[in-house]
Amino acid sequence: MRRRGLTVLLGALLTALLSIGVLGAPVPYVVLGPGPTVDTLGQEDGKEVIQVTGRETSTSAGQLRLTTVGVQPGVKLRSAIQGWLSDEQAVVPRELVYPPGESQEEVEQRNAEDFQVSQTSAETAALRELGYEVQVVVKTVATDGPAATVLRPGDVVTSVDGEPVPFASRLTELIRAKPAGTALRIGYTRDGAARTDTITSQEQDGRPRIGIEIEQQQPHPFTLSFDLKDIGGPSAGLMFALGIIDKLTPDDLTGGRIIAGTGTIDDAGQVGPIGGIPQKLVGAKQANATAFLVPAANCAEAVRNRQPDLPLVKVGSLDEALDALETLRSGGEPAYC
């Protein structure tokens, strides 16, 4: 009786508001809802999402679906009220999605750039998992810099003071970890031969440097590309990486299941947290997923917003995700949130 009375009261209030046009007034909020899910092993608009040329690929009986959040940017009071009353939507202040000083177009451009970075990192992490190591290659050497008499374009830097250099970012970290003027033992290969020489760093722009420009390469005898539009942000990285591995190996990672998930990924294969977990779980459930891969840092939020009969599998790295999928295929129990 009490619930019925509340419903009648709310209905009366909405009718009154509608009669004076208030429900059509814009409000400084956005509505978040379940966005589309995409099978990274499948096709979108008639094209493979992950495209491989120069090498045969395998097919899978199941799916690996990335999940997204739909954003309704221009919100009127009517939509905000509907969102507040919905179990599938969230209403948040507009500045959380579109920060002050940035236009909607600028935010969308940044999201598109993050999406491209997620694809690059997914490719790097997946190919490292398959045995294709990254090379940190000297692109240019400053003629008046510390490395001028030591390094040449094309050299592959392998270590600093005995510490391995698996990525370009790691080389920068190791050089900056010691003050300018430090003599660094730089390991590198030239024409396939290993060498080690000392280079003393110098301060430039307030930071220690050795006077080289580098690029990250990962030689492999085939090409990878992605064809997926109208999606932004970095959170598809994990599912892209798994999709690449599934396509390039004979094993069916899915075991015939629909596996959904989310999470950023870096070059080393570490999985990071993302936003929009509640909406992504709803999207996964609507896509008939039988398990959801959750970044470890998002587990508490995922548990609070769990969907019926959708197990939440905790992953902190690409290796953990692969182990979890193997456990699911064998009928075992992976690490759940």
C-alpha cells in the first residue's frame, strides 16, 4: 500500500512537472548505459575486427566480447529521472565525462586516441606472449650528445647497468633513475653482435639524457590490423590481446563459450582498472555471456553490481586471463571476484 502510494505521488509529480515543461529542460548530467558488445574474433560491418595477413589464422566456436558504455550527453530532466529510476543506467555530473574547458569533440578525440593506444599495447602484449620480443632500436643519435661516439642508428639497446630493457619506456626510466653525470653501462647489439659501453648522461630540459631518439619494434613475419569504429577509450585492450592470441594459435580459448570482459592492458601484459563496470556487466548479460573477465582492481565494484548467472573472473594480467580461460575450458574453478 505504501509503495502504491509512492508511485501515485511520483506520477502526480511528473505530470505536474510535464504540464509546465520542466521535464524538457536540460540538466548538467549525462546518462550512462550499456553500450554495444563486440566479438573480437568476429566481424563488424562485414569485416574482421582483428585482421591478420601473411599467416593462417584459426577459428573459434565461441566468442571473446569486449564491452562498452553508452553515453547520452545531451540530457533533459525527463531522461535524468528515467536514468535515476533505472537498474541499468547511471546518471553522473557532466564534468565527470566532459571536464570543464574541454569540448565534447575534444573528449571524443582523446577517447579515440586512447582506443588506438589500447590496440597497439594489445598487439605488443599478445605478440610477446607468443614469443615475439620487443626491440628498443636507436633511431637517431645527437651529434653533440653523450652517445655520439658510442651508439649508431639501428643499434638495439638491451640493458642499462645490467637491468634489461624490454620496452622503450623502461630505457627512459633507467636513465632517469640516476642523476645527470652518472656513467651508465649500456648494453646493445649491432649487426647481431652484443656490446657494452659506458655513456655518461647529461642534463637536458631538466632531466638526465644520453642524446638518442629511440623507437620500439617487434619484428614478426605477418601484419596485424584492427577494423572497429565508433568505440573509444582504453578498456578494450585485454579483449583485443586475447583475440589476437586466439586467432594466431590453434587452441580455442573460448571453449565454445561466450566470454565477455574489459580492462586496459600495457605492453607488459598488465591489466588495469576501468570505469563503467555496472553498465558493462549489463551489456555482457544481454549478450548471453557465460563469464566476465574483471580487472582485479574492479572486483569489489563488480561484486556490488553482479548480474545473475554471470561469474566474475578476476584477472590482473594477460597470463592470468589465459590461465583462467584454460581453467574454464577444463571445467575447473578460476579465481573469482
